[in-house]
Amino acid sequence: MKRFDYDVVVVGGGPAGLVTSMYISEKGFSVAVLERDKEIGVPVLCGEGISKKVDDLGIIDRGRWIENEVVGARIFSPNGTTVKLSAEHAGGETGYIIDREIFDKELARLSAKKGTDIFLRCNAKQGIFENGKLVGVKADLGGEEVEFFAKVIVGADGVESRVGRWVGIDTRLKPKDIVSCFEYTLSGIECNREYSDFYVGKSLAPGGYIWIFPKSDDVANVGIGVLGSYSKPGLAKELLDRFIESKEELRKGKAIRVLTGAVPVAKPIESLRDNVILVGDAARHTDPLTGGGIMHALIGGRIAGETIAESLESNDVSILKKYEERWKEKLEKKLKRNYMMKEIASTFDDKTFDMLADSVKDINFDEFSTYGLIKALVTKHPSLLIKLKPLLGLR
Ligand SMILES: Cc1cc2nc3c(=O)[nH]c(=O)nc-3n(C[C@H](O)[C@H](O)[C@H](O)COP(=O)(O)OP(=O)(O)OC[C@H]3O[C@@H](n4cnc5c(N)ncnc54)[C@H](O)[C@@H]3O)c2cc1C
């Protein structure tokens, strides 16, 4: 059987794996990225929204991957009440609408330039263990069985991650911690290219929302996410079709792409076991409230890459512990808060969404504070306070 030896093997050629590999290769260590698909970035499984804060990360320069820039988000409650947020306040998915295929390929190009070897049509099938330690990966490389050996193994293999399971990490997702998505790219519609639109409501998208991310004046990604605990086969498509049919500006659109996929909306899991590290969706770093995961995959990937390089430089595997400390410092607070928000919001009925939207629609989010929110709720809909107590830190 053919054998490859590397310092690091990364399973998964999405944003998390590509950025991890980039920062290890940069320090001169050998890295293999194993990607089961035949092309990086294809198929696209994404709404393609990302915060403009991606520019501040210093990982990828502005380029052809940006298709549209929005000024903010509009959130519509079931009765049509609209809350407007500037891109800055709207979270990790609002700012740019991107071409995910070009975006991922650009990350791959940057990583390859630093020296990463990318193996396409390479499906990681099984861990190779020596004395109870994961030392490599058995893979199907274009129909041939091969083995990759490495000092550090990275699981960047997305929502279905297997690498974690190989070393005994519990990667199972409860139905309430996974969202089923269905999305069309619709052309020939009328949309406002200045805003990403979000429609919430239990009857519209139980436990999730419908999004319209405009690529131009007449093309947008129109998708839906439904929480697993409310979902059944075919429901996401059925609800999205119903929504599109109800909107004159969308009804006439023609689908030029259809996709389905799942997003973890769970709490982060253990992301380090000995010499094995999980990043991105595999580590459940997706924002549990919005389902956005690209930014966190980039942030976590960079931390993982830099920490692994540090550990290899000192030949000290215990340095890998810093990965957990470092990603927690950057992401944990937000992930925990948004998990709680998701848990609460998934119980809201349509009336509660309407009351909430009515309470906050006039808030200037530039001057947003917990106090401002409480004041708005007490004034308009005091009954909401009881539902939102845990979020506001009230007993
Ligand atoms: C419908 C939908 C819409 C979304 N919209 C947005 C959005 O608008 N904005 C946003 O920020 N996030 C969005 N997300 C989430 C976002 O796409 C993910 O969070 C992000 O891709 C995570 O990056 P990753 O590298 O961790 O995983 P992925 O991008 O999933 O990459 C994992 C890679 O691993 C490969 N792989 C898996 N198993 C193996 C194996 N055994 N061997 C080899 N390769 C393997 C896969 O082929 C894949 O290429 C959306 C997700 C879905 C499903």
C-alpha cells in the first residue's frame, strides 16, 4: 500500500482545514490536506454571507470572491414588523455576499503557495493507531487505498466529522442541535441588494429562519433552515417553496442552483485529544444562533495552525493544549451566549416574535445596551421580560 509521511495531516479542504494548513506550512512544516471531493469549493453548501470583519483577519485579501456588499440586515417578524441592523451589528453572516467556490479556492491557493499538498478525491476512511495513539489515516485516493502518517492529525471534516469519533470524542448531534437547510439561487427576481433579509417565525421556519442574500439586483440566495427537532423529510423545501410563492418579487425567479445541507447549532465539543485537533464545523464552532460558520472556521483554523506549528517547533505535543485555551478566549463567550439565545428563540411562537420585533424596532443599535433593551421591553411588552430573563442576566 502506498505510504505518505507528513508532519501534519488535515482531513477536510474547507475553510477550517485550508487555513489551518496555511499557518503550519508557513512555518516550513509538511502538511497534507485530504479532500474527498474532486474540486475545492464544490459543491457549494452555503448561503454565502459573511461579515466584513473578514478583512481584519489578515488571512485573505479582498478579491473576486466578493459578489456584493450590503449595508445591513433587515429582520422581518411574522406580521411584517421590520428591525434594521447595520452590517456591524448583524453578526457573522452580514456584510459581503461571496462566491464560496472562489473563496475556498483562493484559500487553497494561498495554502498551496506556502507549501501545502492538497489531495483531491481523497476520502479519509479510518484512523491508523499505534499503541492506542492515532498516527495516521487510511484513505481512498481516487480508487486506490493509501496511508498517510503524521505527528498531528486535524479533523476539519465539517458537520459529519469522523476524525473526532476515531479518538473517542462524542460528535453526535441531537435533533435540537442541528439545522436542515434548503436553498435556491434564484435569478430574475427583484431584490434590494443593499440588505440581507431574514424572515423569522415558528410557522415560517420552525427553530430557524428564511434568508435572502442578494448577489445583485436580480439574483439572490434564498434559503431556509429548520431545526431538527421540528423537521421531517421534505419540510424545509416545502416551507421555502410556500414562502417564495407568497412573494411576487420572488415567484417569477428561476433557480440556477439548488442545495441542501446541515448546520450544527450545538455547543462546542472537546476539540483536542492528544495529538488530534478539531476545527470549524467539526469542533461545532458554528454560531448556534445564525448558523454562520465561515468566520469561526477561519479564526479557529488560524489558531490551530499557529499552535500546531509552535508545538512542532518545540517538539512538544503538550503545547497543543494552548489551542483550546486560545479559541475559547476568542469564541467561547459568544458561542455560549448565542446557544442560550437559540434555545430560547426556538420556543417562541409567532406572536412572541412580533412582540419582540415591535419592542426593538426603534432601538438605535449603535447605542445598544442591555439597559436599553430592558427599557424597551418593559415599556412595550413587559411579558417578554420573563422569556428573556436568562439572556439579560436577570433572576
Ligand atoms: C445551506 C447552508 C448555508 C450556510 N450559509 C452560511 C452563510 O451564509 N454564512 C456562513 O458563515 N456560514 C454558512 N453556513 C455554514 C458554513 O458553510 C460552514 O460553517 C463552513 O463551511 C465551515 O467550514 P469547515 O471548513 O469547518 O467545514 P466545511 O466547509 O464543511 O468543509 C469540510 C470539508 O471536509 C470534507 N470532508 C468531509 N469528510 C471527509 C473525509 N472523510 N475525507 C476527506 N474530506 C472530507 C468535505 O468534503 C468538505 O470539503 C451554511 C451552511 C449550510 C449547510
